[in-house]
Amino acid sequence: MFRYLPFKEDIVSSDVTVYTSFGIRFMQSAGNGWVKLNSVSDVSVDKSFVANLCKLFTDNQLDPIHLTDVLEDSL
């Protein structure tokens, strides 16, 4: 079973401007809990958009091997 969670991060752009963005962390259930598999940084500055994607991915049990393609299609 997979779980997708949004996370907040501060990003420094090339012109040294700092902005808040949200990424997606994905985990897999294992024996006694959850194991972090990986994360995708700087998906969007829209918190609710990223949270909705995480819910959709978790509810539909998106396999992480498809995450990059699905994110590209979502943006």
C-alpha cells in the first residue's frame, strides 16, 4: 500500500528570491509502519492542489513508478 503526503518547503530561486512551495512525499507500508520511498520537490505553490493530488494518488493507489508521468499530465 502506498501513501502520498504533501510537504512544505522554502525554495531559493536563481535570482535569490525565496518562495514557499509544496512537494509530494511517498511512502509504502511495511510491517510495523511506513517507509519513505522518495519525494518530489517543488510541485506547486498551491497547497490545496498538492493536497488534492496526494489524496487522489493515495485513494487510487498510484504506483510510484508512474508518479512523474501523472504529475506532468496534471500540471
